[in-house]
Amino acid sequence: MNSINQTTGTVKFRLKEVNSKKETSILLDYNFGRGNRIKFATGFKVEPRYWNNAKQKVKAVSTISNREEINKSLLNYEAEFISAISKLDELERQNKNILKSLLSKIIRKVEKKEQKLLTTFFEYADDYIEKREYQSKHLSSVKLSAITVRSYKQTVSRLKDFNKQVKYDLDFENIDLNFYYAFIGYLEKYNYSTNTIGKHIKNLRTILNRATEDGVNKNLSFKKKEFKTVNEETVSIYLTENEIDALYNVDLSKTPDWELARDIFIIGYYIGQRVSDYNGIKMSQIKVFNSREVLEIIQKKTGAKVYVPLHKRVRQIMNNRYNGAFPPRLPDSDINEYIKEAGSKAKILTPITVTRTKGGKTKTIEVEKNKLIVSHSARRSFCTNAYLSKMPVIDIMAISGHSTEREFYKYIKVTPQERAVKIADSAFFKN
């Protein structure tokens, strides 16, 4: 059969109208999975009675003098098309316009119009983001979150603001250490935190690395040691079991927004997931194993599938306030705002010392603990309290999705004193 199966898809030839009494077009069909398909006219026509569907070619009949020419052309089209596809990257292989353009060039001998070369930094950066955005939406094999795409957009937007206000005439050739310090100074002037500045430098380096691989950028100043990502350790708090109890039991019925945020947060605590996985859980995720309710979660960030026992408090929240269902989804920014208010009402007021660098100036202040609670505190609190409760680390990691113990121990917030008490409770010291 005149058919080639590749990881990219399947090429076949067929007639446009198989029941026609007259000549009908021979089409090239390309199927590349999940309902993705294109068809393209080969420019040849034949009566259906002269077409061999099994072998996908014109039958050997004396009345068709150019049958060999047609069949040879079909074979050539197929071979050239498969060869051209093999040279595309994964993103391009999913783009129907690119595929049809290839067929135009091969079959109709239509040369692709010379594409505008992405010669400037901003042209390349915008194109890079557009491709990453397409990947995050359409390619399940590419683990790239919408949050990451948004981060790239923010970085390029800040660079454009910098370029406009400073009149830097930014391009590949002048992205050097002079630019590096000028850009950091600009961001500090507008009171960006050290970690936000570090994020923008990291994203810029990613774009420059790709541009270098693509042969668009020749300036390697960004690889110098001084052209580094900056960061400072943030204060990442966890709530103790007593504080979780206080948050769970506090009456928030007069402030429905706070109550909803609290309920979502508590559910996040008891399932140990990121906010993207615990905010907006569906009933269909509940599975039953050996008469126990378990949540099946495919983590959005990693794609890992984890199973978490449904805690009785999660069930109580569902039954008491949401007719046995999960709470409705709340925007992450609202959770971060309302959970602080709920924490204040629950008297989570322990003073925490915080050192922050903003606008190039470092300040040390004391803030109440509730003001530091964010959606991610739920997951960190679960991991830390589960560890202190002597749950085996391997079991905690099976829920949280941490891939290594080293990564896990860096993540949890356990003081040396808490760890010493946990160790003192071990069989070694008890004996």
C-alpha cells in the first residue's frame, strides 16, 4: 500500500467522490492524530473505475496513457512531504497552515514566500512567546503552564517599558553587562522586589539561550558570571496543627468570601497539593478503593497522578456548606486576600520577622503571621505537619509529588528544635 506510518502521522491518497461517474480529484490525506487532519488536491483526476483504492494508485489500464506519470508523482509527493515534516519541530508539525504550505510547495510548485526573518530581539521574543503559548494550549506532551507563559509576557513587557523610557535601542548586540545593570537599576527604581527582578533576568536568559540555539543571537555576554539571576530567601510560613484547627473552627458565616477562601484553603491543606490542583476540584475525582474515598489528582505542573485519602474534615466542609460537593472555584488572588482576613479572625497573630529588599533597599520588619498566609501555605503546612506527625517521608512525597527527599527537606519548614523533638521520640532515644 502507498502509505507510510510515522510518529508524525499517516499519508494516504483517496478520491474526492468515490461514487462519481465522471473524473474526480485525487486527494492527499494527512492524518496526524486526535482528529487533526488536512486534505490537499494533487492536481490529478481519474474516474473511480480506474482507481485502485487498496494500492492507492491508478490502475494499469491501456486507456490511461499517463498512469505511470501520475503514480510516480503521487509517490514523490508522499516521500517529499514526509521528508519535509521530519525537519519540522513538534510545534510546527501541529500547525495546519505550515503543513498546507509544504504541500503547496511540493505539489503545486509554489515556493513559500520568503518569511520575514526574526532579526530583532523583540521580534524574536514575541514570536518565542507566541509559540510557547500555543504549546501550553495544544501540546499535551509539552509541560508548560499558562503561568509560565504569562511570566514570559511580563518580562518582555518590562523590557519594552525599559527600552521606551530609557531609549536604550535594545537589541541582541547590546544585551551586555551595561544593559544588565541598567535594567536592574530601572526595575529597582520602580520598587520591584529582588525576586521579581531575578525572575525577569531568568526569563531573559531563557529567551537568549533559545535565540542562540536558533542562530539568531551571536552575543554571548549573557553567559558571563556577572549576568546572574538575583534572589533572596523569602519567608515561607507554615501553619501549625493548632493554627489549622483555629482556622477550621472560626465562625466566618457573616463574611461569605472569607469563609469560601478558608474552606478551599483547608481542603488544600488536607490534600497537600498546589493551589492549581486544589482550587476547583471536581466530584468526578473522587474514587473508592476498599471502601475508602480517595481523590485522584493529575498535578497540573508535573503531570504526575497522585491519590490522596479524603480527610473527614474535607467531607464535613462539603456536607455542611456545599450540599455534599466541593466549594466553587475562587480566583487565586482572592484566596490570597481573604485567607489573611480569615487568619486574623482565627487569631493567627504570632509576630514574624521579615527582611525584604524592594527598590534596592533592604528593610527588616515584624508582621503578624496571618499577613503572610497565601494559597501555597496550605501545601507547605501539610508537608511540614505530616512530617512532624511521623508520617513516613516516602508517603508524604507520594501525595505531594516531590521527586527527591533532598527537595522535600528543603521545602518543609521545620525548626531545629522541632526536628530534635521528633528525633527524641524515635525508638533509639526512647530505648
